[in-house]
Amino acid sequence: MAAVGTWSFSQPAVEKMRCMILAGQNATDVVERAIADVENDVETGRHVVGRGGFPNSRGILECDAAIMEGVPGRFGAVAALRGVGQPCRVARRVMDRSPHSFLVGEGAEAFAREEGFTIEPNDTMLSSHTFAAYQDFLEKRKQADGHDTIGLIALDLTGNITVGVSTSGAPFKAPGRVGDSPLPGCGLYADHTVGAAAATGDGDKIMCYCPSFHIVQLMRQGSSPKEACCSVLADIRRRTGEGECFEIGLVALSMKGEVGAASSVEFPYAFWNQGMDSVEKSVISY
């Protein structure tokens, strides 16, 4: 049993995951519920996640989310989804109920409506903080920083492993822009014989390297989660040039409950496994 999450703001979610896992809940339910709570908290929107996130260049909040089980063929995702504060829940429905694996834009919104989700007006999706930031963008062309996708991985009592990710994407992005987060192999990947991984950072660059898939493949070949994450980051640095590496943070969890991480920037992450009394936070210094 184990859990891991990206960035400091994931620590309460990992605490919640720990309690749910110890209570015997399924890894997929654990990940969905923990991410949904983060998504629906307007305060975590400033971390570029869910409700309260930064809108696109036209002032519309568009969210991406995905969930993947370690069982082969179990994946669901949405992208450029408008009007839903908990997009990870829609991604779960795609995985469970749609003949497709990935829905975007109007198709994702129509599916969400058919599944009983309320499609909210855009003004209820923004926070005062992100609305003000958008006004500064319009008036002063002032950009906002942020690539803080939340990625959570859970390994439950029966050996199921699930990874989920959610983001509202780069602040003031072009309408319809999708980063790495919901793309299998890029923002997330899971295999129940090996483990799972998640990525966060500059999604337009990350998607070119499929780091989550690469990490899991290295773990399959015998690398520990830490070794796999470091190897993938080293490979990216080699290919981009040492001084040209973009922002990327990586976390991984093995079926043994081992956790690893690597990053090109200062990167805090939260983790727990059954040998620990409580959730801990670690920071990779760059």
C-alpha cells in the first residue's frame, strides 16, 4: 500500500489517500476522490488545477484530466473541457462508460452532460485571483507562471495501482491547447506488473519525450523508481542540451511501494507507504 502526489499542495490529498487505502478502498476510487477534492477547491486553482484555474486567452477555463489503471486497456481522459469543476470524475466516466478513451472540447462537454454533470457558467469557474490575473493579461500582457499539474498515484491493499492527473493548463493558453497531462505515456502511465508514473511541468515540451511510459519501462527492466526517474531526466537533458532543459517533475511508484522522483527544478512531492506512520514531504533541490 502506498501513495504519492506532485507538489506541496498535494499533501492533504495524499493524507486522504492514505486513510482511504487503509480503509480498504480501491485505488481508482481513491485517486478519483482525492483529485476531485483538489480540483473543486477554488484556492488550489492558482496551482493550475480545476475550479479557480487560469483561463485561456479568451477568458474561458478549459480543463484536462486523465485516469489510468494498471490493468491493460483501462484509461479515460478529457481535454479542453469547459464548465466542470471536477474533470477527473468525467475522465473516470469515460474510462468506465464510454466506448472511447479520450474526449475533447464539445464532445467531452456533451458526454459530461449526458452523464449527469452540471455544466456551469464560466464566471463561476474562475476565482477572484485568476480573474484579476486575466485582466492584467488583457491590459498589460502580463503573464502568470504555473505548470503545477496534480498527479496522484495509489497502490491499494489488493495490489491495484492507479494514476490520475488534472490541470487547467498553461495560463492564458490558446483555446483548445492540450498539454502532456492527459496523454497516456506522457503525463501518466500505469502497469499492474510494474508500477506507475506521472509528470508535471511544461506540457508542450514534456509530450515530446513520453517520460511516464519511459519510467515504467525502465522499472520493468529492474530500475528502482528513483533510478528510473533520474535516468529519464538525464536522457531528456542529454537530448535538449544541459542548459536548455525545460521545467519537468517526475514521480513514480513501484508495485513494492517504493517511491522515486526527479526534477529539473525545485520540486516538492508528498508520499506514504505502509511502512510509514504518516505522510511525508520531500523536496528535490535543483
